Amino acid sequence: MDGAGIHDGDLLVVDRSLRAANGDIVIACIDGDFTVKTFRRDVLGTRLEPANPNYPVIRLTSGHELQFFGKVTAVIHRF
């Protein structure tokens, strides 16, 4: 998520009580794999978008097992 200002080794503050809104950065588990992505919901459907263009967009369909773990509310940069 370098494109979103999140770098290797950074700590994420996650609020599990908040619902994900369009454009929020979230932690999710999709088919058993954890990921940090931007949540999008619009006329194109629901998807998780990476900040790095080298990774694919994950389009959520009925075939995916999805669990939201929370909304990222802050990043603590490590040196």
C-alpha cells in the first residue's frame, strides 16, 4: 500500500467497530488470505482496490469467502 502511504514495517491502527464506507482502507480476509485494500462500492459492484497498480483489483462475487476485520484509522510509520 505504498501508494496510500503505508510502507513495510508500519503499524496500522484498525477500528473493528466501524463499517467500511466507499474509499476506506480496510483489512479483509478473502478466501483465507489477509489483505489491506481500498474498499469500493458503486455501480460497477463491490471490490477491493490495491494502491499498487502491479496488483489486481479483487472483485467480490458470491464465490468469495470474505471477512472484514476493520477499517484502518491511522498509520504509525516505523524507521
